Amino acid sequence: MIGAGVVGLAVAWLLSRRGHPVLLIDPAASPSTSNLRSGSGAALGLLMAQVYRRSSGRGWRLRQQSLALWQQWRQELDQRGHAIPFRPGLLQLASSADELEAQRRLVEQRQRQGLPLRWLGPEALAALRPQLPPAALGGVLSPNDGQLDPLAAMAALRADATAAGMETWPVAVEQISRGDGPERRWRVHGAGADGGCRPCRWLVVCAGLGSAGLVEGLGHGRPLGPVLGQALELQLPHGLDAEGDGPERWPGSLSWGGINLVPRPGGRLWLGATLEPGEVADPAQGAQLQLLGGQAPEWLRQATVLERWQGLRARPLGRPAPLLEALEPGLLLASGHHRNGVLLAPASAEWAAEQIAQGGPA
């Protein structure tokens, strides 16, 4: 199992809990590096499933499966003392007449499907506190979607998988090669002084951007491009809190023009994310986040920046995201989730577990 991001940990956890021996290979497999804001840890954890604009196809099915699985997994992990905080509700705001019409059609369609999406008009939005962008024409509220903390999710999956017997090898992977016999199909070669070689019958590659180079060495061209996202944590002005009880509070997290706003305890707010090609952050785009494209309410402009961070998402080039492929007997690729690694982690894990169940013992 290569990769200790949220997808890799989800796969490792599910296989461990189903009785498979699991070795998690990644420099971040060490507990001392598990809380770094890199890769999955840099995500905001928005679960956009029922508010997804399509209503059929692979993307729709994976999102609905994952949303249901996250609910089941959180309950199971909570029972064993590994709680994952979840904030229900997602409100997508419309800033144009075209967006507004698309939202109305989406609400009508979801209600015909029996899903509880509803539309909020300008009067309902104006009553919410803290104040929303004045240019918002309306919004679609999805109460079943929401947000979970990626760091808390990864910590819970790691701890519970370890309790189920998962082992770790905290090294960077230099290459993977084919083994000699049918019982040991694959060899993982670690880099550096802590390197070496570990044989395995099944190998699941969930190494984000690093996945492409690992499988390319075996003749599988699966190119991935980096998409950078920036985020901020803000302290809101005194007396303001987007989290809490009461009909005037935000009904969950917000999305405005592709920027997500996530309420946090103690009057704090997460704000992100940009979509930038390459691996170097654009300071100008980071500075614009807090301005919401020039539509930020005054309270948001006055908020104090507590932390800035950035992360890279792996986007498949020439193929739809994510890449869930059985490349060879015993070699699985689960990568290239782009902006939806946190959301799609459970469905990706179920896919890997089914492949292994159909192919024999791990």
C-alpha cells in the first residue's frame, strides 16, 4: 500500500478491518509527520455529493456511494473512540442569473429524486449572520452534504487501522518492480538509507502525483498534472461566529464563485481554494481569496489571517478523475482524485477491496 494521504489511509483502513495484512509505505506513514498540511492535509474537506450538477454516470455514483460510506465509517470509528467531526450542510451561492437558473433546475431535479435540496432566496440569505456577499442572488442548500476535517479523518483512519494490525514503512518509494513468483508478484524498493525491498502479492498505488512515475516504470502511462490550491485560516472580528445555533447562523459551509468558506470553532474560518496550474503558488491569487473576487463583506475584509497554506492535487491528463484501475494482476491504481480526494476516499477504498476480494487473498 503506497501513499498515506486520505485515499491511501482509507484503503489501508478498510483492508485492515477486513482482515488483510497491510503495510503502509510513505514518508508520512510515521505518526510524527501525520499532521502536516501537505497533500490531503491541505484540503478543506468539503463533501459535494448531492449538490453535484450531474445526475448520472460514474462521477455521480462514486459521490453518492462515498457520502453514504462516510456516514457509516464515522459511526463505526466513533464507536471505537476515533471521532471525525462533521459539519452538515452546504450552501452554494449564485452570483449571476445563469447560475440562479441552474440552481433552480438542480433543486427541482433533486426533489424529484427524493433528495432534500432546497433553494434560498435573497430574503433568506440576507437574514443569515455573518452577512453573506451582497451580490448573492440566491443559493441552493444541500443539508446532507457538508464538511469533515481531513486531518482528523486521517488521524482516525490511521489509529484504527493500526489497532487492526496495519504496519508502516516510512520511506519514499524509489520504484516498484515485478516479483519472481506468483505468491510475491511485486517488489517495492525504498529510497535512501532506510530503503530496502519489500515483496507483496497485492500492491495499491495511492501516491498522488508520485503515482504516475511509479507505474510509468512498469510501462503504464498515466500522466498526472499538478493543480495547486491555496487556503487561509482567519480569525473573525470580535462577536462574529459563523458556527453555532440559531436560525440566523450559516446552515453549514458556503461556496461562492469557486471559493469555499468553512466555519471553525472559536470564531474562526477556513477560506480556499484557488485553482492554479503548476506547483508554485501565485501570491496575487492568495491575496484575492479574502476579497472573494471583490465581493467580500466588510467583516471578512477585517478578519485576521492566522495561517496560510497550500496543497497540490493530482489531475489525470486525458482521462477522467479519479483513476481507479487494475493495471495488472495484483497491481491497483487509485489516484488522480483532483479536488475530491476527501469525498471519494471511501468509494475508492471499496473499489480496491472488491478488486482484491475477486482476485484472491492478499
